[in-house]
Amino acid sequence: PRADGPSTPPAVALALSIAGSGSGTVTSSPAGVNCGGQNVTCTGWFVEGASVTLTAVPDAGTTFAGWFGACEGTGTCVVSMVGTKNVTALFSGPLLLSFYHLDALGSVRAVTDSSIPAVVLKRHDYFAFGEDPAPMTGDPIRFTGKELDAETALQYFGARYLRNGLGRFTSVDPVMVFDKNLTDAQRWNRYAYVTNRPTMMIDPDGRDGQLVKKILELVAKTSVGDKLITSLGLRAFADLLGGSSGMVQFDAIELRRGFFNAFAGKIAEHSFDKHKGDILRSGLKPESKEELAQITKDIFKRAKEEHVGFDRKGGRLIVWDEKTQLIVFLNLLKPAASSIFSPDGGFDYFLKQLKEANIKR
């Protein structure tokens, strides 16, 4: 009988996939795989039982993230070709940095990349209660910085979810403060969003609304009082300043202080010459209008709530200072008529003014 030569071992496949946001090249030793690009698949054939070494080289700007399948880790991949094998090489692209641009409510109005000049990737506009006419796909951070669930069209506020199109939460308010409800009928609706004041208030965690902090900062740091009164209307302005509209979640005296600070210069300008003698009786000796303006700010900074009044009808603020025995009037409709002086009668004069003008304290 004739003896045959040794038989050739069968060939088996090694299926290689390149995946991820980056790109690169994978080669093998022995030769058989030379695969490059992004999100591609290649197949190499090797003798069964062979030991195949795979090497991954990322392209410029990308990184090799690791092996998956028949290999793991980020080092060299060694595959024993016993049967068909599947290996995935993952390459990561460059980190894409983007920035949120927020409005006063904290809502995302635009998303830009990190290039110079920046490229606008996305813009958002909202109806009053945060309904976004743009598709719900993409970045979920939207109205007041809360996450929008694309599947349910609900926005997650922590304690509960908001249905923007209705302006209502989907579950009852877990917090109810009875005395606050007595001053604001809107609070009795425990499904309402921020007592139906979505352009001035936010709800950080789905439990209670609060006046937007940036509005307070704007008032406190800039002389925008005249324009703000005009835009809000006197009644709405009075509600804000008096805290009588039910927005008892914020400290009304802080907002009043902001207006005093904004108009302190006007108060000092009117009073420095006209009431200088009265001011000197208090023991203070301001050498300039600027010093008197600072005195005015200091007075309101230490003012007690019961020593601050607001005339809703006339748009007038009044504050009494126990330390200096001075009284400050701020006429918001006619700032030039504002003044600071030491009244005859002291604190009784302050009380008389409140009574005569029906001023709310």
C-alpha cells in the first residue's frame, strides 16, 4: 500500500469588527488580517489551532479603547484559533465638548461646541410652561435645566413630573403650607406649576416655587427700576415688592433692598443739600452725595421687616432706621422726589405716614 503525505489542517475564520466613534487599523501575525477604517468588518482565515496575534493602531485624534469578544483589555490580543473566533476593536473619537447657554430661568436656549468662533449646535424656544416645539430627541436638558423624557414627554423635577403642554404636574404637591395658601389662592391647586407664574418663578425640586434669583440680582445690581416698573405694570410691580401676590417663598425685603440700592444715588442727590441739617442731627456727617448714598444702603441693609412699608397705590417705599433715627422715602414713580431725613417725631412720624398713606408693612 502507498502512504499518503500529511493532510493540511482546515482553515477557520477570524471575524474582526472595528467599532466606536474613532477609527484605526488592526493587523495580524501571521498575516491574514489587515483591516482599517471606522465601523468596518473584516475576515481573516487561519490554520486551525494557530496562535494569531492582533495589533491595534489608532488613527490621529482617536484612541484605542480596548478589545471585546475573544480578547479583552487594551494590550496585544492573542487568539487561539480553535474554531471560528469573533473579535471587536473599539476606537474612541476625540472628546466633543459642548456648552449650554441659559436664560434667566435656567432654561437651555442654545448649545454650542468648543470651536472658536463657536458653532451653534442646537437652539430651543419655549412656550410659557416650557413646552418645546423642537423635536424631543437629542440632549434632554431643556426648560429650567430639567431633564425631558422623550418617551413620555414629561419633564423630571425630582419630586414629580411636569406636563409642559398643560402647565401641570402629574401628581399632587407633596408639600402644603397652610398659611401660605391663605395669602395666595393659586397655591390651593396642588397640581399647578409655580402658582401659574412660569416667567418669574422656578421650582427647583418639584415641591415649591421660588422667584428667579437672577431677577433679584438684576434689580439689586443695576438701576433698572424705571424700566422694570414700566414693563411689569404698577400693579404687578406692587405685588412683587409687597409680597402680597402670594410669592411668599422669597424674601420680599430682599427685593425691596435691591430697589433701594439701585436708587440710593437718586435719594442722596435729592437730600444732600435739602435735608443736610436733618441728617447732621442724627450724628452722621456725610461729606459727599456718594457717602450719603452708602448711608442709605446701610440703613436698608440693617432694616427690620416691621420698619419697612410699601405703598401699593402710590409706588412708594418707606423705611425707618432705629440706629440713626432717619427715615428714607423712595418714590418709585418719581425717583427725584425721594429723600432721606430726620423727621420731627421720630418713629411716631413713621407710623403716621403708614397710617395716612395706608401703607402695607
